[in-house]
Amino acid sequence: MESLQPRHGLATASSGWIDVSIAGRLRKANHFGPFHPRNPQQQSRTGKAKDARGKGKNEMHMNFWTRSLTFRLLSLALVMLGMSAGALGQFRVAITIAPPALPVYEQPVCPGDGYIWTPGYWYWDDDADDYYWVPGTWVEAPEVGYLWTPGYWGWGGDAFIFHEGYWGPEVGFYGGINYGFGYFGVGFAGGRWDNGHFFYNRAVSNVNVTNIHNVYNTTVVNNTTINRVSYNGGNGGVEARATAQEEAAARQRHVPPVAAQTQHVQAARSNQQLRASVNRGKPPIAATDKPGEFSGRSAMAAKEAGAPYHPPANRGAAEPKGNEQPNRAGESRPAEESSRPASAVHPKDLPAIEHPTAPNTGNAKADQKYQRQQEKLNAQQEKERQQLQQKQDQEHQQAAQQKADAAKTQQLEAKHQQQTQQLQQRHATQQQQMQQRQQAARPSAPPPHKG
């Protein structure tokens, strides 16, 4: 089964939540930084459910940075003021390089009743300065009657902005991107809720009817040329705008990506083979039957890249290639800017928690004890990351529902950035203290033998 089918009346494109990095990713984004029994009834176009982030030279650098930051924040404010109420509060990354085309892949078999397909998409890793593929996967709906609105990349005038996906009673706007498997640019034709059960449309969903009986078969007619553009707007992007009904869906009660989806993204980020610069637009793991399961027969490799991959080797070049966007005339990027460390705005933007090598003191019992302590600490820190991410996602939803203006959204992102940095610093201290305790408890080496 091929992953993409055309959506009537549009070309096609990609996926996402508001993440405006105040400083950290400005070095990466040239303009401003980055702050988851049969019933033949036809599925509605909106996908409506039936159930219900010194002095001298140093002083000069600081002055430049202050001016640059001010300009970019003003640019951000203008972009946000131009966004619809439904989109406000829903972008997480801003970058000037367009994402690669969507790869061609097959959908794995649905693992069980109640799982809903969430399509794969390209996401940005600021530390690696590269896009990476987040495999499509089946996810259990967080509530009966809830459907998934995929995230998407959209051109905001100065940068590509990623609008995060969400769960809700209706499918909202996802950029007109044709992700396939029922997500053809508008709504969802892959299934529907009916009397507390999810019914799968076998015409577009890969379901084993031996295990799942609540299916139907409704052919989806598409009359447009297939393409695999993964973003909305800008040069070569999908020309689609949210309808009034889609904007209304965006204002309804939402549930952010569940923990399994967040962990799925983190696992993808830590997999080198999923980086676009490595797989050249053809990820070896394009889809999985469950979140995070990147091995085994259910992990589906991409058949081919959606389009020839052109790496952004020289972003400052006068003639950009392929998915690279040109710099603005007169803008330059100082050498010291590339050495600034990235500053995460949200926990999901942090690097994966490092797992120190297993201790080897020669005392197997002590080594096992140290290993258990380390695993317990890592699990606790991962839990704290997820809890903070969920809290921040809820605050994003509240801001969107209250139609927060650009100034309030910037304040919220600055608050989130401070929370995330404090969490990161606390966790780094805990890891250091753990290592120090273990080192102190280890037996000292015997003095050298004097001959």
C-alpha cells in the first residue's frame, strides 16, 4: 500500500505546537530561532467524530546579539499577529530550511482495536542542524471519540514554522498536506468513531480483519496529481488555507501528543539513520506498528525518497538549492554565532538522557548496585521531563483558547524556557552527584609495588 494519495483540489505537503526559542536556536534559523461490523457510510470531510518551548570584543558581540535578537523577536511578533486564532499557540520550531519531501512507504498492520494512524513527518534537530524522520505509527486514542490532527510545517514569512499535532473530537487544519492513509489534506478518511468503537476504512487502512471486525470499505476518490511536498506556503509549498470549520476545530478542547508519542519522537531524534543528511530523504524506518518499536518485521523501511534530496551545504550561498531557502539580502552570520550552545525551550527539545557506561570495579555486587541506582535516576528524570512537557502543553492550549497575543505568547515561551533550563541544570547536577558518590564508594587502587 502506498503512503500518499492525492487530496482533491490541492497539491500536498507536511505536519504541528508553538515553540518559539527566545535565543538558543537563532544561530540556526537565519531570521529567528525555534523559541504523534461494516458500515459503508462516507466519512465526513472534516473527520468529525460521531462520539463524542566583558568588555571590548565581548561587549561588541553582546551589542550585536541584542540588536539581532530584537529584530527577530519583532519579526516573530509580526508573523504571529498574522496567524489565525486556531494556529496561535501551536508552533514549536522555526527554521529557514524547508523540510525534505515525504518518503514513499507502506503502512504496517494495525496492532489492535482502538489504535489510530498518526502519519510520519520530518522534524528539526537544532543540535544536529538537520531534519530527522519521525516514523508514522499506530497510537491508542487518549479518549473515546478523539481523532488525530497531524502536525505540519508552514511558511510564516521569515521561516518555516512547525505546528504540532493534537487529539480532539474533530480533525482540524494540517496544512493541506497529503500524508496518505486517510490524511489526504482535509479531514480523515481512514476511519470513524461509532457508538464507542473505532471503525476502520479498509480502503485506506491496513487492518487484519481476522483480529479487527469493526471495519467498512469506502473508496476515496482523488482527482489531483500526487506529490510529496511536506510544507504549506512559501516557494513550492501547498497552497491551502484553513476553512472556518477547521479553525473552529482548532478552538475546541484538545489533548496534546500522549507520552508514547513524545517518547517516539525522542527515539527518532537519537537514531542517526533517521537524519535526512544520512538517509537522503529515504529513512530506513519510515513507519512502525507501535510507538518506539524501531526493529522487527513491523518496522517498515521507505521504498524511495519523495523527491531528490539536496542537502543545505551552504546556507549563505547566493543560489540555494532544493529545499534550502535563501538568506535575506544584507544579512550575515558572524562566526561566533555558530558556537553558541542551543537553548531548549521545552523538555521534548532536550537531548536524550545519557546513559553512563556500566561500572566495572571488579566487584560484581557493587557494580549491580550502582547500575540500579543509575537506572532509577534516569527513569525519575525522564518522568519529570514528561510531567513538565505535559504541563507546558496544557498552557499552550489555554493560550490558544484565550487567543493570546504575541506579547503574552512570548512571555509564556520565556517562562517555559526558564523552566526547561532549570530542569536540565538540576538533572545535570543529580547525575554529577551520582557519579561522585559512586566514585567515593569504590575501593581505592592499591599503592604501586616498590621493587
